[in-house]
Amino acid sequence: MGEGKRKSADEIAEAYKSEPWWYDVRGFFILTFAYNSTLTEQVRLFGSNMGARHLDVACGTATLLDLVLKWRRWKKLPKVDIVGVDYAESMLAGAIRRFRGQPGFRFVHADAAEMPFEANEFDTVNIANAIHCLPQVDAALKEMVRVLKPGGTWAGNVLLYPTRRGILAAIANRINAWGIRKGILVTPYEREDIRARIVGAGLQIVSEEVSGNCYNVIARKP
């Protein structure tokens, strides 16, 4: 799907001007009924891809990041220095409050397609539940590759169009249509389309799977 008539970053940021608690509740229902995925799958996917210096793109209120870090502590995995980025200031404010006073965290207001970081700055990059919300997805993917170190790994999940029929597909389609009208969703993707975009941005696929209506990917920068 082309990018020409999609909502701008400012329009999407405006759509996310809700209370952080409502964002989290809404996200749970979207995860369950649109993604047909589980929180456990997401925690494992993103928790396994965190290097010493880590970038979390479109971090939102950082609710998922908090769960991921709890999982990593449970697994006795190393601590990491984290930079979180989001374009919606109200969401970013929730992340800042959540981790206020804790060392090793920095949150930056920035567009995923134009981030204020040096090239090759991060060991790992995660983008959770957000690729399908980006108005300039190709530019954002290339920007994430730019700031990732050679040999570094990137993890993302992408909302797909439902491929099955039935009540769950009907519910997912209704939620997706609502999300597009609301401005919190740009578009779901076909798997091969978004896979080609990820590869075209300069990443090599390490692992991939489709879970429900969600495409989960780990890739490496050569």
C-alpha cells in the first residue's frame, strides 16, 4: 500500500492525545482481538533483543518496555542502557513518569523517520506494535538501520490483514477500520510487502514467524 494519502505524523500524534491509562487498556483489546497475539509472545520477542545500548522506537507509555525489563530480570539477563523515542508527547510523558529517577533511561521526543542520533549508535533496536502506525514506514525503517551498529539486531512486529474468515477476522477488520478512522493505525500489511520493505531498508532476516495476525521479525544489520 502506498504512503501518499496516509495521515501525517502530526495527525497521528494528535490521535494519541489520550490519557496513558486509556492507551494501555485500548492496547490490550487491540492486541487480543486485532493482532490475535499474546503479551507473552511480545515480551519474549522484544526481551531477547536488547543489547548494551538499546533504542526503543515508538515506546509509547513504556508499559510493554516495563514488562520486558521485568522478564529480563526474571531471566537474570544483563542490564541495558535504554533510549526511548516517541512522537506523541502525551505518551512519552507517561514513559518519563514511569521510569523517573531510575538510572539508565532517557526518553526523547522525535519522529521515527528523523531521529537525533549518530549513525551506528545502538547495539539493538526494537519497535513494538508500531510499524503499521508509521506514516513514512520506509523512511523510518531506513532511519532505524542508520542508527543501528553493523552486526546489531532489530526486532519488530507488524499487524497483518487477517487471512482467515470467521468471527475473529470480522472483529479484527472492524478494529482496524476504527483505528484508521481514529488515526492510530495507518494500515495493516501483507506479509510479503512488509518483509520486502524490511529487507529493502538494509536488514537481513534472522528469524520470522506469523502469530495470529502479527508478523514477528528479528533481523541483523550487515
